[in-house]
Amino acid sequence: MTNTITIRLRRSKAEIQAKAKPNINSWVNHLIEQALGPKKIDWNEHFDNLGAGTVTNYVSDEVRQASR
């Protein structure tokens, strides 16, 4: 489910599109980051939400070469 935020513009869409490079989404997100500051990282939540059951295989070049 996506939460949608609607804003009412005081300026014309054309003026905003001309200023918002490369796109409006990234420009608005940049403005929000400037206003609110960087997001605090909750490392416990980050590691708890890692893909459960995701297997990562780290194969070194030596093993790869030996199998050829």
C-alpha cells in the first residue's frame, strides 16, 4: 500500500517542471531532505528486515578458476 501525499501548487506546472531537473520527484525529495535533514538509520530494523532465506554465495576467483 502506498501513501499518497497531494500538494497544491502556488506556481504553474510549467515553471516547476522547468526548475525541477532531472524530474519533479527527485527535486521534491531533495527539498524535503534539505528541510528535514538526513533520515536516522535504525540498524536493528535494517538487519531484522534483511531477506530471510536469501542465500548469498561468495565464490572466490581461485575456486572459480579451479572448477574450469
